[in-house]
Amino acid sequence: MSTVDAQHEQDGRDETLTADAESLSAEQVIERMVERFHPRLLLASSFQQEESVLIDLLLKVEPRARVFTLDTGVLFPETYATWKAMEERWGIEIEPASGISLEQQAAQYGEALWERDPNRCCDIRKVTPLKEILAGVDGWIVGIRRDQSPTRANAPKIGWDDKHGIWKAAPLADWSEKDVWRHIHAHELPYNPLHDRGYASIGCTHCTVPAADRSGRWAGSDKLECGLHG
Ligand code: SF4
């Protein structure tokens, strides 16, 4: 790579990655990311319906691809069971990324920080561990879909992630929720059973209630995101 190309890659102007990306299918976006970045590429899984699809597609392209999850320590038992079911289905190990222990957090910031300061809690349990694990790679793949919330409406299929200084792909950006479920059922993929119990979006136990969209996350507050994608 020439110095100019390297500079453009750092600046998020690498046209070999972004050119025509919007016309690519989810599989083609994944192929492009794998071709360019594997093994310095990670797929982020929160064990929601989108990740069932993405893990399936990614492993078809590269069976040794790396998948990780942010284990906050307060995920639903159903989510931990889905984690295990996915590892068994695909014969992989999903890497956990964690912050300080819940005990350390309580000692340092007091009990139930999620009730008093959810932004700080997300920062400790999600944002910081994410930063740490992404520091070791050049690209990551996420399950964002544009119709999930107004904050995601303009997510590019492949773009430069300024926050983490690496490339980021959202192969399902233009998929609808129906598309996701069609793929899951057609391929009989494991998925989080909470979706069948009214949870469209699933996070930590303390901050998620059943809802038809992301309004079930931090319900009753104006918080929309964990701070992972902004
Ligand atoms: S979603 Fe809630 S419990 Fe989970 S890290 Fe954020 S504030 Fe803490």
C-alpha cells in the first residue's frame, strides 16, 4: 500500500472499500471485509436476531472468523443460553469482552449504578471493553439496520468508524426485520427466545423491557443507544 493509500485508509477515504458498497448484498459486504481484514476483523454479537444471520453468513465466508460479545454480567439467562446454542451450532468460541466486575463497580460507584447513571454504567460495562477489544483489529461487523431507530437511519454498509479508528460494516443495513426472520427460519438458525416473548431489542436485564422496537431499551428515559455506535 502506498503512503497516500495508507493515509486515505486512515482518513476513511479508501474507495476500494466503500465504492459501490451500497449496491452490495449482505454476503458481498462480508466478503469484502473478510478479504481485506481477516483475521484482524471482529463480528460483534449481542445475541439478537441480526447476529443469528450475521454469524451464519460470516462463517460461510470464513469458518475461522472471530466473533465477540460484550458480556456485561447482567444479560438475560436466555441470552447466555443463546450464546451457548450458537457456539454449539457453529462449533465456535465467542470471545467475551468485559469491564470491571459488578462487585468492583458497586464498590467504586455504589449499588445499582444503572438506575442512577446509566450512561456511566454503559461506559464501564460496554463502551470501555469495546474500545479495548477493537484496539486489536482493523475492522468490525455489526448488526445495525437502518429502520431500527432514527439514530441508525443513515448507517452506511461500509464506513470509517471515527470513534474507534477502524472500518465498520453493517451488512444488514437495508434489511427489514421480516428479511431477518425469513433468513433465520429458512436456515433453522438458533435465536434468542426472548424475541418470541415480545422483546424486539434485547440488552441487559436491568434496562430492557418487552417492546415492539428499541423503545424497550432504557424505557422511560430519552437514552437510545449504549454509546457503542455514536
Ligand atoms: S444497559 Fe443498563 S445495565 Fe447494561 S451496561 Fe448499560 S446501564 Fe448498565
